[in-house]
Amino acid sequence: SLLVFLLMMFFGIMGMIAYAKDPVAYDTWMKFAYLSFFDLLLPLGTGWHVVTLILVTALAASSIDSLQNGMTSILSRDLLKVADFFNVSPDIVKWTSRLALIAINIAAIVKSSERYSVLSLFLVADLVCATSVFPVFLGLLDPKKWGVLSPTELGAFLGCISGIVCVLVIGLIIDYDKYSSDPFQYFWLENGDICALCGTETMWTFIITPLVSLVATVIFTFLHVAIRGDIARSPLIAIGAFDDTDDAKVEELADGGKEVEETAA
């Protein structure tokens, strides 16, 4: 916490210095306050630019590394269950998950070369999450205690779909002529603002979408349970590879794969 505090203090002081050097440019939006640190770096020598690039890359790489480890863990867990079901070597699972991660990285690099705005990408990701946040987290509730607030698989799925439909409808209401040919274009939130709190249209989109998703999830879950009874809580699609292998077995398979790797080393 202390290091974060000092880092924020440093960038705050740099912002004040940058503003003091050229207040008119910041007041008239010729320069952006969140880029003020880089305005101070601009007149410095190439060496400082290289050092800053290395530090920024290291900062991004640490986040990417955590994301990649998480994705590998998710893929490996499910693939280990499939491997046990089909009697496949855990070593194959390890390399399959790594190759899948490489493929995802290649796609990410290709998209990054198209130079999308980072703020726009964050807003798109946030809006997609807003369509599904309640169906996902309500799924953590115990159905015996919370009833229809704990969604069935069908209720959660239709709740997510309802959130997406809500975004499309909001886009058509805001500007029918612009989004009628491609309603999904509204996910880019081209409302002339760069954050959810900078414009009423974008802000209301982030307020209404999760609420619609929540209400739809509860309604569809209620209807699903009312029509099918307790069987509505069963998986929609039962896959033997995932049903027959419990978490303890997965850990056993993973340990076995590590032993094979250590023996080969």
C-alpha cells in the first residue's frame, strides 16, 4: 500500500508540474491530463524514452503473465478431466493448453497491430461484463436458501442474452439511423465520451444493462423451475468427461504429469 501511495503521489506531482508549464493547453483540451507525465518526458533525451519504454513494458508484462497463468489453469483443469475420460497422457494436455494460449496471444497481437484505443477496448470489455455480471455471480448462491435468485443454467444463459439485447436496444433508441444496420456497433459506445461517467448516454447504458440482465435472469429462472421443477437445476448438457471426474482426481492427474516431467528432466 505504501508503494502504491508513493507511486500515485509521484504521478500526481508530475501532473501538477506539467499543468504549471502549459495550463492553457490542458484547459482547452489540446493536451490530456492523464498523459501529462509523457508530456514531461517528450523533451528529454532518447535514453529516458528507452528506460520509460522498458518500465512500461515490464508493468504490462506482469499483468499479462498473470492473465496467461490464469487462462492456462482454466484450460488445463478441464482438459485434464477430458484426458482422464479418454485415457490421454497428462503431458499431451500440458502442451495442448500451451498451444491454445499461443494461438490466443497471436490473435491478440494481430488485433493490437490495428491500433485500437485502449480506453475504447476497456469500455467494450466492461460493457460485455455488464451484460453477464449478475447471472454469473448469482450462480454462486445456494438454490436451497435463495430460491430463484440462484439461477438455473438456462436462466443464467437467457439473462446474459437479455443483457446483450438490452445494449442493442439502447443503441437503437439513442441513434436508430446509425445503429440500425449494425446494432452491435453500439458496444463501442461512440457517444463522444471516453468514460462511463463522462456522458449520460454511456452512464445510463452501464446502469440499465446489468439491471435488465438481473431481472431477466430471475424471471427466466422462476419460469424454468415452475415448468420443470427440481430437474431444472440439472445441467442442460451433461458431458461424461466432466461429470465422472472430481476435483481430487484432477489434482492427482496434475501431480502425475509433474512427476513425469520431473523424471524426464
